[in-house]
Amino acid sequence: MSTENGDKQAIPASITGDVNEPRASVLEHQFGDGDPYTLGVEEEYQLLDGATFDLVQHIETILAAVSGHELETQINAELMQSVIEIATPVCRSADDVLRELVKLRRYVIDVARERIMRVGSAGTHPFSLFEAQRITAKDRYRALIDQLQYVARRELIFGMHVHVAVDDPEKAVKVVNGLLPHLASLLALSASSPFWRGEPTGLASSRQMVFSAFPRSGPPPRFRDYADYAEVVGQLERSGCIADYTHIWWDIRLHPRLGTIELRICDAVTRVEDAVAIAAYCQALVKQLCEQYEAGEEIPSYHRILTSENKWLAARYGLEAPVMDLSTGSRNRVPVSRLIRRELGELRPHAQELGSERELEGVLEILARGNSAERQLRIFSRNRDVVEVAREVADATERLPVLAQA
């Protein structure tokens, strides 16, 4: 799970001064500075030994190799030296995301292979231990370990984050509230972490179990408006609890400096086509909710306990999760896959307007084929070999489509 998201900056001086100094709760933002609904995707990959498929501590080797390349600024270190993070540029459509992710994956895969390494994308590594990982030598990460201790040292997890631009801060707050019921669907589609420390956990997303120990994680609270959000963030900053809002790791959060809503709930997705389908799903969801807000319609909102329960069920059971149908209030639980299919029907017109209808249909392929967690468990059931699982994750990560010239 990313703890940085491309924000490579030191703690502001105002945070290191007098924590009791009064400060306005105004939080500057870039909402509306760019076109709405543009996309950005971040993925965290596993650096693997080419023979054993264990994690290797070679991020510095990768960064040295990409130095001077046109993609250098889109490839970064993370908390642990066995993690490599990539970030797309701003994309207008899911097709653009596909092209950028394929380009980035292909490049880092080639760089790694030249150095007898492989690259894998999944929410957890099937058998590597966090005790064997080295922390990246950056002040931000040293401070994080110092503050969170064991909670941060065991954070050997990998996520995918989707940014969608919104043109107004008040609208963005309401859209985040409206996205909360969709946490279960997004987690079920992306679940790719059924193993932890060499054992099947019985969970589709063990990553959620690990990251839930972090402070300021999980579903965000529902804010009244942007001023309410800014006041909460301001209090955390003024008191010295956080350096800035990027130290708030909710499943969905505002990213004021980028003018985006950042959906952080997803496990790292193994197949690039699935990552793109989920990005298209997120983009269409945000557009749907924005247009409801603009039309003056009430955006449905439900108690945090209910949305958190559905999220837990998705982490446990994946696409087979028996969740509450909050929109109908039915007494009977239904498979989360049924809710996803229903939502797809509502999202298709929005995806069509965004030019992402074809990519959105990839969600149906995930429902038909299963998510990465299911695939990993099928591999494991053959002979209970977690190394074989890691090899399959690497193979599927590196299996990239050949794209026609744009």
C-alpha cells in the first residue's frame, strides 16, 4: 500500500514549529484547474528474484537503471526496497490508461529481467516475510517507521490507486460520500492477496487485514462540506499528528493538490486488462455521482457500520461475498457480483460518453473469469506450492497485450 503517492516533499516548516500556533483551516486545492474525469493510476509491484521468486531488495538497482530515461519520473521507490511504484501521466480515457500502463509495465519488466529479476503485481507476496525487508533510505520512511513501529514494519503490501479529477471541492466531498457503498465492489474485483507469510489466510484480500492496523485508514468519515474536511485536516496538522493530508490513508480520499478523488481501496491488480477495467469503473462511478450532484439529486449515503461490513465481506469472500443490498434495503443478502452487474447497467452510458465503454466491459470478464485471488488459490490447490503461485503472478503480470498504434 502506497504511503506516499508521488508526493516527494519534506515536512512543511509550519509543522515542525510550534504546534500550538493558530492557523486557518483553509486548505488550498486544485479542483477545477483541469478537465473533469481525467484519470491517473498508480501501481505497486513486487521485485522478485528470477529463480526463487522471493522478494529482493533491489529498488536502488532499478532506479539507477532507469535514470535518464523518459519514464524515470514515473518510477519511484516505496517504503520497502522490494517495492517499485509506477504512476501514469494524466489520462483522458481508460484506453489512455491501458497504453500508459502497458508502456510502464513493459519497461520495468525489461529492466528487471536484464538484472535477473522478475516483476509481480498482487496485494501480498505469497510467502516472503516482512522481517526480511529493508526500509528505503528516505527521511519520510524513517519517520514513518519511528512513528508507527511494528505497524509500519509489517506493511509488506501492494496496492493500486485510481485518481479521478473533479472540478469543484464541494462536489468532490459529496462524491466521496457517495462512493462509500462501492468499496465492497471495488475490493472484490481487485482482490489479489489470499496469502500471508506462506499460508492461505481464507481471505480474498489479506492486504486489508494488514493495512487496517494503520491509523487514519479504512473508510473515510462523511464530511458535510469542504470546510468541514479542511478543518479536520487542519487540526491534525496543527497538533503535529500529521505532516500533511497525504498521511491520511483512507480507502477513498480527496487529493486537493492534484484536484482529484483518489480511490485507494484496491489490491494491486495482476492482469493489466483488469487494472484498466477497474479504472474505467471508477471513472464512470465518479461521473455518475457528479452528475447527480449537479442535478440537485440526493446522493445515497449509508451508515459507516453498514459500508464497513460489506467491505469486510468482500475482503473475506471476494466476488462471492454475500453483501447487504443497501440501495434496496432488502433483508436478504446478495452476491456482490450481482450488485456489480446492476451497477454496470447504470454506468455504461457514462462510460460511453467518456470513451471508456469497451474498457468498462472488462469488468464482466473479471466476473466471468474470477479475480486474481481466485486464480492464485487454484494454482495453490494443485500441489500446495506457494513458489508456483508467485511464479504464476509474475507470468500473468508480464503477459501484456500488443496494442495497435494510436
